[in-house]
Amino acid sequence: MRENLNKFNLATEDYYMSKEGYIVFTAKYHLKRGYCCSSNCLHCPYKKNNL
């Protein structure tokens, strides 16, 4: 799975794998991207009411 992520040029601090096997993007990734996608991401630094 991680080999497939290399084509997106993701650094190790950009994501982690959940115990269910999903890719979870970190706040650092969202800041690099530069905008909110309005998908209610867990670590979105652009939302006022993060969990």
C-alpha cells in the first residue's frame, strides 16, 4: 500500500494509516495543500471546530 502512495510524493509526516487501514492526512499535509476541501477531515487546520 505504501508503495502506491509514493506516486503522490507524500512525506511520512503527511499521513498515517488507521488501524482499519485507511489513510489519514495530518494537519501538516493540509497546510501544505493550502486549502480546506470541506470533507470534514479529522486533522483539518482550517476548520474552527476540529476534534
